[in-house]
Amino acid sequence: MSVTEKFAVLRRATRVWAVGSIHGDAARLRAMHEALAARFDAGDRLVYLGNYLGVGAEIPATVDELLRFRREIIARPRMFASDVVYLRGGQEEMWQKLLQLHFAVNPREVLDWIVAQGVGATIVAYGGEPKKGFAAARDGAMSMARWAGALRQAMAARPGHQALLSALKRAAFTDNGKMLFVHAGLDPSRPLAAQSDSLWWGSAGFARMDSPYEGFGLVVRGFDRAASTGQPRTMARTPFALTLDAGCGFGGPLVAVCLSAEGETLELLEV
């Protein structure tokens, strides 16, 4: 698999804006975009760190806003489509698994777990009902396929939604090798090409990194499970790792940071 299929490269970045987990809070995302629009300069790049779906009550509006602001940004002089990157978050990973749940060995158990993680809000947002999903899981693979198919069609009916979810990257990095952007963390003992679930669920080793990971001076993540359990941190930085999550979608603000090409923190936004 090529680099462009799994990962995004942020090329010739003067600065990089990174946005933490959103969790369906469209109002905060719109406020963040208003702040970013006034600050975004030529040479800036933008990366969203995942978890656009789940938890909140305005999930389709959140995706619409992500698409709207992308159009606004890439319409600016000397900006290209590749200058705006969306990473796959845990919520998006679970949503894709949900749409293929009829292939699971234990669909009822999987559905029970992902609904408990916040995917129930996305099901409702696209016209489904979790209780009907549980009934379909009980009835068998054909019923589950029809239920999941209806959700897939509802998402496809919203312009751009399925295309966005199909274009998510596992990680992104700057072409100067200074910064790596991930969703929830990584396993420092494994190379980037071999990272899998750690990107979406995190790793205890992330915060303990005591040396550059594969030469990257800074690894930035946008989801910290502690922020969804009443322990928001806004921005937690160690010499080699940066976490951006203040519990957006769980009552906390949405956070973004502006980083220099060398990985220095230039500005922190919280709305």
C-alpha cells in the first residue's frame, strides 16, 4: 500500500494548524473555523485529528461544516486539496465496522460495545435506531445487512459525507520530518507502517516517549480518553509528544494549536 493511501504528507508547511476531537459539536466547530479563518495565512496547513462523529447531537452538521471550511480554505491562493487533511478517529473506525457488522462473528456483542462508546449518536443522526440494530443482530446476518445498508444509504444521501469518510488517513506528517500527527496515539515500539489499533485506541507508551519517534521531533494526537471521563487536559506536552483534547462533545471546549514548521507551539485556540 502506498504512502498516499495510508498517510498524508503536509508539504512546504510554514505552520500547521491541528484540531482535536470534535465529537459532533457543530457549534464549537463553526466557532473554531471562524477563528481559524482570520488567522490562516499562506503556507499554513490544516489537519483534523479525528472523531468527527459520535456523542454529540449535530453529527451531520459537523460533517457539513468540515466540508464547507475545506472548500473555503482550498479556494485561497496557492492552496491545494492536499493541504487540508482529515485523520480517521476511533469513532470513524467504529462507524465503518458498524456498516460491515453483518460479517462479524458476534455482531450483538460488537454493537453493544460500539454503542457504549458513543456510536449510538451517529446511528440516530443518520436515521437509524440502535434498538432495531440489536433486533437485527438477533435475527441474523441478512437482517443486519439490511439495517446497516439503510444507514449507508442515509449517509450517501448527504452530499460529501461518504466521500469524506472514505478519504480519511491513518496519520499525517510534515515533509521536513519534524512532526507526525495521529488520532489517539501510537505504539513507540512499532514502526509507523506497522501501526494499527494503537492509532485509534492509543497506547500507554505514548506519554512516556523519551526520544524522537522514527526521527519525528514531535508526535501530536487529538484524542485522550481521559478527557471523555471528566479529566480534560486541553494541551499536555512532553518533549516529544503533544495531546490536544479538552473534552469537546462531553461538555468541554474544542481545541486547536498552531505549530511552527519545527514543532514549536505558536498559538493555542479554545472555543
